[in-house]
Amino acid sequence: MRLLSNPYRRRWIGWGLLVAAFFLVSLHRSSTAVLSGELMRAFDTTATSLGLLHSSFFYLYAAFQVPAGLLTDRYGARATAATGTAVMSAGAVAFGLASTYSVAFGGRVLVGLGASVLFVAALRFCANWFRPDEFGTMTGATFSVGILGGLAATTPLAVAISRLGWRGSMVGLGVAGLAAAVGILLVSHDSPADAGLEPIDDVPDRPDVTDAATLKRYVSDAVREPETWLLGIMLFFMTGIGITIFGLWGIPYLVQTHGISVTEASVYLLVGNVGGMIGPTAFGWLSDRWGQRTGLIVFSTVVFGLTWAVFAAFGTVPLFLVGAIFLFSRVLRGGVPLAFTVIKERHPEGASGTVIGIVNTMGWIGAAVFPVVLGAALDAYWTGDTVNGTRVYTELGYRVAFAIAAAAGLLAAACAILLHVRTRAERPLETGTDLEQPTD
């Protein structure tokens, strides 16, 4: 088939299958916002317990980011992604069929374990199939498809749950994931050469896999570099807060402060996710055209902190402003995924999966920490009432939670500014070697 024998077309099919699996990752990751009421009723949970169930996805997800990078660089993106997608999907089926809180917890942990490899594997695939001056755009596009998964976890998932029930919806997602795993195994080869195709113009020769001793050196080099920690700590705050609000507490906030239904509240998160789809691709394209990465990251982190400061200051924000803030702030925060391009460009090509996994680990540790932190803050302001089995929290409680989010944004911006100052004299890399060091 000519479609598969042409490397320029084949790369889009291979990437499409990988990001289809990553779409499911983001859907699972954000699903508890819509599921929160159902899960509280099914397992009789408090906000803290629900926060633990939500964050259980991130325990192994965070812990396996570095191993995910090592596995991807050592064994290739195709084998790693196919296996991870299958494990994630098995966990989704277990979660959907769970009869107790502990079984649901275990199923969601398994979802997180399998999902942990997919973002890194998708970017490793892009490094092998796309030019260096396309990598920022492809990083943004990959991230945008993930946001599309978050979008699907709002109104579309709410509608599916109303028709199929939450258990049937989760099992259906598991079956779809197993189909994606088969497609990745058949089509998403690690490089044109691995697929038996001609090389793509201007894509540097790089190893499909890297030996263990070299990977050990890559890890050592990365953890000794201050820029790695600045990027990772920034992602700790940005990812942790973003996932917690859009993936868990955003819908309860709108339902309880504005008196609207879960389905109606999910529309506002859907609008925000539309902005989240546009922003990363647009910022990635701009960064590839301008050769500018860190300045765009600084801008996005500042917007992030200001967004939550508005909600902390005013509490109940009019709904039309909620939609506008969610939409435009998420467009303007699209520079954050450039963190992965920055870390990739600072290291040799064979290290791309490993170094991306290192900074991604810190981001997902934040996603495991902040659901519990914000859940505990809300429990401190529980009114003592429940509605249909769901706890009701005060407006002040939500303002405190948003104040925590705004403070996290401020710290993320400080990391981004320091990164920009340290790297302003460096030129964007094409090969990951021979960094020009900044002058004092």
C-alpha cells in the first residue's frame, strides 16, 4: 500500500496511532472531574479520599517517567508504547468493573502505570521521523491531542455516562485502548529504516535504541544540570495544579458555587480545553519559526498564575467570564510544553526519551501531590451537608484552593524566569550537542 510505503505519509499514520493512545491517557487522567459525584456515591468517599483515588493514577505514572524514557531509548517507542497502552486499557476495564474502593484504586494505578510511557514514546517517535525544526511544532501538536482527550473527559464523557453509566463508559475506553495497542504494534515503527523505508530529508541519523551504559551517562549528565531542575520544578507546579483543577475540582466548583448541573459545568471545562488544544500547537510553531523557547515559557507561566489569582480574589466569577478566562488563558499558556523541546535540545539525540522522562517525572509528582493538598483544603471548609452523596464546600474553601494554585503559579514563573536568564545566550540546537554556554 503506497500510503504505508511513503515515509512522509507513514510518519503521520504512526504518529496518529501513538497520539490516539495518548488521547486516551488524557481522558482517563481528567475523567474524575465528571465522575466525582458517581465515585463519591459508589464508594462513599470524602474529598480527601476522592483526591487520593484521582491521584492514584499519578503514583506510578510519575515514578515511571524516567524508566519510561530509559525503556523508550533502550527498546524503541513502538514496543514500549504498545505494551503501555495494553496495560493502561486492562486497568481501565478493572476500574470500570470494581466493586470496592480498593479495587478501583488498584485499577486506576494500573491505568497510570501503562499510560506513563506514552507521551515520552510519542516524542521519541517524533525525534526519529521529523526534522529538528519541526520538533517544537510536533511537541505542541502531541500535547494538543492530549488536551483533546481532556476535552472528551468533559461534556462528551458526561453524556456517555448518562447513557451507558460510568462503569460501561470505562470498560468501553479499555476496549478502545486495546485496539490502539494493536495498531501501534503494526504501524508505528521506530524509524523509517526500521519500517524498511527510505530516510526522510534533513532528519538526522540517530540510533533507534541506545545501549545501557550510554543511557546511564545521559541520566548523570541531565541530573547534574541546573536547567533540568528548573524545568522539572516548573512542571511540578504547572502540571500539578492544572491537572487538579481541570481534572478534578473544576466541575464541583462550578456546580456548587453557581448551582448548575454537572453536564452544564462540563461545558466550561470543554471551552477551556479548546483553548488548550490551540495554544501548544501555536506556541510550538512560533518557537520553531522564531528560534525562541524560554521567553514563551515565561509568558505562559505568568498567565497561569494570574488566572487562578482571579478566582482566588473574587470567588464566584460570572459564568460568561469563567468561559472566557478558561478559553484565553489556556491558549496563552501554550508555551509550557516547550519545556520538553528545551530539555531535548540540550542533550544528544539518543537521550531524548530519557531526559524528557526526567523532567516529566517532576511534573507528574505534582499531579499526585496537589489533588490531596487541594482536597484537604476543601475538607477544612466542608459545610457538613451533602447533595446526592456529594460533599458541599463553601465559596471561601474554593478561594483558598485557588490561592494555593496562584502561589504555585508564581513559583513556576520564578523558575521559568531564572531558566530564561541562564539560557538567554544559548542558540537553539539541531543535534543536541555542542551547547554554546551563556556568558557572564
